Amino acid sequence: MTRTVKAGEAGYQLYEVFLRGKRGLNHVHVGSLHAADAQMALHHARDLYTRRNEGVSIWVVKAADITASSPQEKDPFFAPSGDKVYRHPTFYDIPDDVPHM
Amino acid sequence: MTRQAHQDRLRDDALAAQFDDTIAHEQRIEPRDWMPDGYRSTMIRQIAQHAHSEIIGMQPEGSWITRAPSLRRKAILLAKVQDEAGHGMYLYSAAETLGAERGDLTERLITGRQKYSSIFNYPTLTYADVGVIGWLVDGAAICNQVPLCRSSYGPYARAMIRICKEESFHQRQGYELLMTMMRGTTAQRDMVQDATNRFWWPSLMMFGPPDDASPNTAQSMAWGIKRHTNDELRQRFVDMTVPQAEKLGVTLPDPDLRWNEERGHYAFGAIDWDEFTAVVKGDGPCNAQRISARRKAHDDGAWVREAAVVHARKARLEAESTSGAAGEAGP
């Protein structure tokens, strides 16, 4: 992720917002916003993404601080897991009459 | 062709094939995927226009907040207008994933280089307009937007899902407001009818030009950006709305509106496309007012944005100097 905010809104930065919908769930990415600092990003995230009790916890992260895999390298990058079918339970033939398996 | 150019060409062809394959399999295009330039620019234009519509859309109803007839209606209207701001922000955020700059999009809006929905260039004359906008304008928006939840561009589709959930409140509060007014005095019922008369045709125009005058529709549908044609969505809206009007007890201002048994749809009269073109081009009743209010808000807010940046910098410097001092005092 190399998205930044250009001049025109000088000093504002792009933050990605993650919400925990309720206790027991992971934080999930919901979108982004502009803010001058992290505190302001948190307040804006509350106003923008939790107007109807959508969250019990918010993370904000500067978009510039996120390192992401590149979709162009998708195949080689994820190849190591592609050919290991034996990692899945369905790889193993077990007779139907074996219980609880 | 040089060897390098040839290799570039092969790579581009492979990327294009991958893009087409993703679309063909109904999978979503995500921000960092390769995409044709035309797809990117169409997407940015559509999302930006949509974002601008939400932002400008705050104005027609916003002007009634201070004159709401009760605290209940005021709280509802405030929440609704705040939602419109939120919808604009979700959409600007989606446009930015394509490389657009938010500040630049705002600039394009206030200099008239990008459009917004023509419906917001009509004035709101009475409080019944708040109800009719919720019922018809938001109803038409829902018709347009529900299929966009399956749009091929991931961030746009996800923003639309969020928006559609909230639009349902907008439409229902409007219809409930109108039902309340229809149970009131003759003057109140007349206000509802008058607002319906004024907003019916502009609501039908919200779906855009007829299919035979909409040259971009075919490409947008091939790319999965659009799921239905303008005329299909317009028909769906009319079919949904006629029974709602009957239940409400208002007359839709179209003498040609009648059920067509053979087609299984309501037939409706001719839309005045000259009016639509004029309003889109800037000659609607409120175009200048809407843009100047947006520009004023942007200019008047400049000092707040500047102050926030200075405050953030100062807070950061203070935090750094405090932690630096603590470090020196350490063991």
C-alpha cells in the first residue's frame, strides 16, 4: 500500500479503519478516511463507521505503514500452499463406518 | 518491434486476459489488480459522481433541519443528513483506492468539472418535500444501488452494501412522514400531493437517459460495473412505486400511467428529456446555489483543517521531546 494524501490537504494522511463488530470477532477492514493524526482518525472512524452500533473497538492504521503482497506475484507467492493437498482432511480416505471422524 | 516491446505486449495481454477472466467468473476486481485504463477512469468517474451526489444531497433537506416540526422529526432528519455525509465519505474512500485524490475530486466538484445527480438541483419548498425525497428520491436511489452491491469493483460494491442498509431507513422515514401528513389537515394532504407532483418526473430522470441514448451502458455492463440498463431500473421503480402511491392516497402526475397486462408492467408517459439535459448542463433551478454552498463550506473549513494539522504536529513534537527527556534521565 503506497497510497498517500497529496498536497491540497497538506498534512492530512490516509488511515485504514478496522472494526471489531462485537466481542469474540476479529477486527475487519471497513474502509479509510483522512485525518491529521491518529486520535482524529479514531474520532472520525467512530462518526463514519459506527453510527449504528457496528463496533465495540476500532483500529486505525496509516495506509502508508501497511505492506501488502502484490497481486502480480500472486501465483509464485502463494504457490507453496497450492500443491499440499495432504494438509486437508479430505485427502484421507476413511471408511464410512468409522465413527466420530 | 523490439524484444522489450514484444515482452511488454505479451505481459499486458496476459494481464488483460486475467482481468477478463476475473470478470467472467463474477469475481471482484480489487485495488491493486491490473485493470484497463478505461475501466479505471469509468469507475473513478462513476464513484466520484456518486460521492458528489451524496454530499450535495445534504443541502435540499439540510435546509429544513432548523425548521423541523417536532424534536422527533428533527432528530430523524439530522441522522439522515449525517448519513448522506457518511455515504459520500465511503465513496470518496472507494475512489481513492483507484488512485484518485480526494482533494482533487472536491476541486472538480466545486469547479463544475464533475457532475452530481440532477435531482438535487430542485428546491425543497415545504416539509412534505422531506418526506417525498425519502420516499421517491431515496426509493429510486435504492433501485439503482441494490444491483451495484454486486458491481465488479470490490471497494465500490462493499461501500454500496453499507449504503443500501442505511438507505432503507431513509425511505421508510420519508414514507412514514407522508402517511402522518396524509392523516392530517387538507392543507397537509395538499402539501404531500404538491411535493409528489414536483418530484415524480425528476425521480424518473434519476435513472439516466433512455437506453438508446446511453452509449456507455454496453461497456459498463460488459465490465460488470452496471447490472441493469437505465430503462430496466426505471421500470422496476415505477412498478414498485405505484402501489405505494395508492396506499398513501396520492396521485402520481402522469395521465398515461396504467397497468399493461400484456407486458406485466406499468406503462408511463414520456419523460421530458430536454428538462433533464438542461438541469445536467447547469440550468436547473438550484445548480448555482448548490455549488456555491459547497464551495463556501470548503473555504470556510480551511482554517479548521490547517489548525488540525498544526495541532497534530505540535502534539507529536511534544511527545517526542518528552520521551527524549525521559530517555536521558534513564539509567
